[in-house]
Amino acid sequence: MSGYTEEMQLFLAEPDNKHYARLLLPEIANVLDISVSQLESKPIDVQILLAKTYVNGWQSDKESLKQVLKANIYVNDDTHNTQERLEKEKKGKKYAKRKLLKLQKKWVFQQLF
């Protein structure tokens, strides 16, 4: 890899810019040997983290950079999946509470009449 690409320079000027992070996805996908669409399916905060990691490590050999990028994807996927699971559990608990309250009301109503 030679000097910074135009996309890298744009990203370095505004490292939290979603658009500039997405411009780097083809280069990142090339390092990871995956499709750009797989990276596009990741949450934007993961895309920005990958872009920051890529720009900071672009001078490293491809395998080292690939390992660091993959670690970022997997750690963030696990965090994202954990958050999703917790949200589903919370929704499930709320549903169970509503269902229990409904059954309790029905039981009380039956006892009264």
C-alpha cells in the first residue's frame, strides 16, 4: 500500500463522517476478503470503527490488518447481539407481566361474579 488514498484523506479530515467511512468500505472489504455489502449491513458505528482501524493500520501487513479488522467486527457483533437479546428479553418480560395482570383481572372478575 502506498500513501493515503483520497478516501482516507477525506475520512481523516472528518473521522466521524458516515459518508467518508462508507467510501472506505471497498478497501476494507478487499483486506477482509468479503463483499462490500456484508460491511454495509453492519451498523454505521461499526463501519466508522472499521474505517478508523483501517486508516490507522493501513501500513501494516495485510494479515495483521485483517486480524484487527475482524476482531472489531466480531466484538461489535457480539455487543450488538447482546443488546438485541437484552431488548427481546425485556419485551418478553413486559409481555409476560401484561399477560399475568390480564389473567389476574380475569380471575378476580370470575371470583366476584
